[in-house]
Amino acid sequence: MAVWKTVGNGTLDGISRVAGPDASKLTIILSDTLKPIPPRHTWSFGNVMTDHMVLAEFDPKTGWSSPEIRPRTPLNIDPASSCIQYGTTVFEGMKAYIGPDGEPRLFRPDMNMMRLAKSAERMALPPFDTDQVLALIKQLIIVDRRWIPLFSGYSLYIRPTLIGTRLGLSVAPSDHATLCIFLSPTGPYFRSGTKAISVLAESDIVRAWPGGTGGHKVALNYSSGFLPLRTAQKQGYQQILWLFGDDMKVTEAGAMNIFIVVRRDDGNVELLTPPLDGTILPGVTRDSVLDLAKGHTSGETILPGLLPTLRLLAQERAITMVDLRRWSADGKLLEAFGAGTAVIIASIGKIGYKGEDITLPVHEIGIGPIANAFRTRILDIQEGKEAWRNWSIPLDELQRVQ
Ligand SMILES: *Cc1c(COP(=O)(O)O)cnc(C)c1O
């Protein structure tokens, strides 16, 4: 008998909640030797790992095992496992920061947990209790706390990963799974720092399509983009601008949500991003940008460096390459930027499309003023320097589990 017991209030957005992994049964085995922390100029995204990891296993007969925090080691996975053969891996990306009070904080972690649960469901992986997983993340951060960088713009990246470990080659859902959570100290995502990046619009290969998996953080979404990424990088661009449809709708930039800033005749600006139609990853940073834009326009807050009277008219709508070319030709295309946890905000300076480049005003200068306003404010909220809607949560205020 499967023990996928539902707990609490039953369903969360249609996802059934199950018992476990039970954070109150956590065993902590500390490493005998702690690694020296390499100097931060040697860190690139995700190349340095901390000392410990969380591990829990799901078995359809017994449910979730008691979770462990233990020294970080490779996993022992059979080559016939579901994740290796059929790509049943889903993950999250979030960060821990040290606040001015010296305490670690997380940024909107409930959104990451909900998204992980939805990704798991999309891949037909066993469900889990999101509060318990968050409690495990909290414990892991406490254990590896010395790895949280103290410099602004640096943080401890958290990678909760759920993999299908069903053994056997039948093409079927994985009823076994391993949850693994590990940490990596990070700084600026791009080697160029906050300098504007260049993107190449990809018109042949698509990242996501209606009914596909683009709206979920599942491993297979990324590997299918590596070939065009390599081609784009050979041509001197840093990332792909993903398009979809005969009308070449702009969808995402690399693994970032995209925003376009267009000047209006009345002096205000439109802040555009594609709607969440299933082909767009529902980014936490995307949602934060939209909310802050509304806050600035309503006068609830003033974003750094922007005139209080500037209205940022946020709109979720389709944007095509024809639109971009027209706005650029009319001198209305002010900024474009990518948004995601790893980069926060990255200005786009150049968009290659069909052998030509659309060059934006920030090209070569660095970050655009509107991108910078969001980047600065989001970072200040994440680092606990500015309060906004309870988005930044000190670890000790996370709901106590047992
Ligand atoms: C993770 C991700 C994003 C950004 O989401 P955040 O929650 O802001 O980190 C955007 N697009 C893709 C494809 C992603 O994988």
C-alpha cells in the first residue's frame, strides 16, 4: 500500500500534500573535516560546494525516509534509474543572504516550494510536504552557515533537487525518488558583472511550447537548449533569446524571464513581459519586478534612481520580434532585461536576429536605469536592508515545524 497520506488542509493549488519527509526526524551527521572556503574571485556559478547536503528517499511502500544532513558525497545511482534514462529530475534555485542583523534570510521561499511541488507533479514524481522541505533547507543553512558570503551581491545559492530513482527501463512514472538539497556560494552570474549582455534570437529551436514543460523547472528544459547556446556563444552572444510561434514571440532570455521597456509618447514607460501561458517559467524575480513596478506607479514606494512621477506601466502581453524592431527604429526601445534568482536583473545591450543586431541604448555602458532600479531594490530587500511585503524572511521566523 502506498502511504501518500494527505495532511493539513488537503490540497494546495490542486497538489495533494503528503506526509514527509519529516523534518522532526532529521539526523545530522557532521563532516569531520571542513573545507577551506576558496577566495571569492575563484567562484563561478555553482562551482564551489559547501560541506553538507540534505538527503531523503521516497519508497512507495514506506513513504519518505527520515531525512539526513550529512557530508556531501556523490549519490549512488543505478544506471537504469529513471532520472538517468528518462530525465525525471526537477529542481529549484533560491538564495540565502545575511541580513544587517547578522541573521540568514530567505527571499519568498514559499514560491520556490510551491513551484518545486508543481514541477514534481508535472514529472509524475512522488509528492512531498513543502513546509517540511523548507524546514530541511533551514537546517542545512544553519549547519553550513559559515558559507554564506557577507559581501553585498554575494549569497548562498540553494539547489533543492528531486530525482526519479525507479529502477527499470519501462517507460513509466518513477514511484521512487531521492530528494537532495545542496548549497553553493555565489557572486555575480555573468563574468562581465552587471555589464549589459548580448542575446541571439533563436528562430529554429524552441525552448517551450503550449502543453510542454516550459512552465516548470524540470531538467530537460535546459539540456535541450545547450546546442543553440553553444552556437550563439561561438558567434559572440552570451545567451539565447527564445522565441515561439510563426509571429516570433519573445518568450525568455536564457534561463531568465524577459522584460522590455518601451517609451510612451506621454513620457511614461511601458514595462512588458510575456504572460504565463505555460511556455514561460513563473519566476519569483519576474513576479517581484511586476509588483515593485505597481508599487512605484501607485506611489507606495519610490524605486532607487527613478523619478517618483515616472509611471511604470506593467503589462503581461505578447511581444514579437516585429514589435522590437519597430520600437527600436522609432527610438522607443529603452531597455530590455532578464530576471532570475541567479542574476537578479541582467540588462540586455544587443539582440541578434536574422543576421542583424538590435542595439539598445545601454549597449557597452552597463545596466539601464530601470533595470538598475529593480536590481538595486530587489537586492536591498533580499539582503534585509529594505522591507517590502514580508518577502525577506529571517530563518528563525520560518514557520517552526515540530
Ligand atoms: C528559474 C528560471 C527563471 C527565473 O525564475 P526565478 O524564480 O526568478 O529564479 C526564468 N526562466 C527560466 C527558464 C528558469 O528556469
